[in-house]
Amino acid sequence: MRGRPATVALAAVLVLVVGVGAVLVGRYVWLAVTDPASAQCADPAPVLGEQRTAATHREQDVAFTCEGVRLAGTIYFPTAPGPHPGVVWVHGAGEAERLGFGGQLVPGLVQAGVAVLSYDKRGVGQSGGDCCPGDQGRFNLLTADVQGAVRTLRAQNGIIPDKVGLVGASQAGWIAPRAANDTQAAFVALASAPTVSERIANLYERLAGGEKGQLSRDEISRRLRQAGPSGYDPLPDLQRMTMPGLWLFGSADDKTPVDESVAVLDQVKSEGHDTTVRVFPGAGHGLLDVPPTAPDAPTTLISWIGQHVA
């Protein structure tokens, strides 16, 4: 206890000397400590709950551990005998719980013969830890959690291990490619997911939302080019991908810079990668929401996955 007053005094001096800068430094030091670059989940040690049978599917709760945190989720299985391909859902931003058996996505995948694992994000619902490092541009722990989920699903009876892929939306664009490379996932299928650097996407969201007044799309693009890439950049992970990838976008997305993201994917495709892009005219960010901003988006994704796991 004797060290505490000295620590408080030192913190006070730092704030007096450098003002807000000290607060910012402290915040990012805390983030670095709680989101280590070495984060991995090679041995998630899954624990299964009791399996439940419904008219259209089977489901089973599961818990697994990554970087000292227990994560809780549910696996949705087709009723037909296995083995089955599978997908792991990769969350977007914010405090997100596991997907339920609703909307078009999960039932559509299960009816297509694909098992789905979704879990409460770190620090949300029944999962431990602190949420949400990705909202501050720190994706290491979230990527490790996806690794653990992939390995958990692969370990289940009735799953084809080399046909487990990743599905996600929005912020998943900065998580899924690296997690897919780390686990050699079968495929990546994403909706409204940026492929530009993290701070460029954040700048786009502010400009498209009117923070600097009503700007034309050309003017927004000019400002993005002027700012240049900064923060986490997924391009190296996209270029490392050896598995096929699908990206769905809505042309009216005010959170993800579609033109710039498509340009990155065009570059990756020109380098020989198996990359498919579909843009839905007039659709907004929530392509996989309930209801989706483009009615055909979930079925397009499900159909593409079916073709790649057949």
C-alpha cells in the first residue's frame, strides 16, 4: 500500500506536465497491455453442453478458452446425418452476443447443410473478458478468439475439419482474413466489411455521416486519398489468403467505403487470388441484418458458401 501515493503523485505530475497527452498515452498503454500482439488460441479446450433437437435443426451450447478467457456460444447443426461443413460467425463492432436461430442467415446455412458456431463476444453475455478492443483499433484478442472458435468447431463429431470457413460483417473485415490465414480456414465470406485501413474507414464514416457537412462522394474520396492509410491495414492478410473469399457491399453504405474497398479487392484479384465481389445497388450497411438492406444478400452468401463446400 505504501507505493500507491507515489503512483498517484506521479500520475498527477504527468497530467500537469503534458495534459491530455498523458491521458491518451495511458489509454493506449492500457490497450497494448490488454490486447497483446502475441495473442493466440491454439488449444481452446472446448466443453460441450447438452444437445437439443428442434424440428429444423440441432443445437448445442459450447464453451472454449482463449487467452485466459472463457467464451460461450452455440453450435447449430443440420438435422441430416453428417459429416457437415461449418462456419464460424465473426462479429462486427460493439457488444455483440451470439447469433440466434433467426433471420435468413443461420437457418439458411443450416438448411443448406452447413453447421454454424456463434459465440458471445469477449466481455459480452456469458463470455468473460473485456469488450471491445476492436472498437479502438485493437484486433489481436478478437482474432485469437476466432482462431479458438474455428478449432472448437473442427473438433466436433460430424464436422468436416477442412471445410470450416468464416462468415462475418463490418469490423470482421479486419479480423477474418488474419484468422483465416492462421487457421487455414476453407473460405471467407463477408458483408459490408472494409478492406481499407482502419482509420481510413473511420474517417469515411465520419465524412459520410455529415461531420464536415454534406460532401459529395467525389469529395469524400479525395479526402480519403489525402489522409492516406493509417491504423490497422488488412491488405497484407488479404494478400496472404490462399482460400477463396466473397465480399458483399451495398452501394449506399455510409459506414464502409465501398469504392475504396472494392479497389483493394480488385488489386488482390489481379494478383491471382480467388476473390468474388458483389455490390447491391442502393443497399446500406446492414446486408445481413434482420431484415437485410438488400433482400438477396443473405441468400447470395449462402449460395456461394454451398458452392465452395460441395
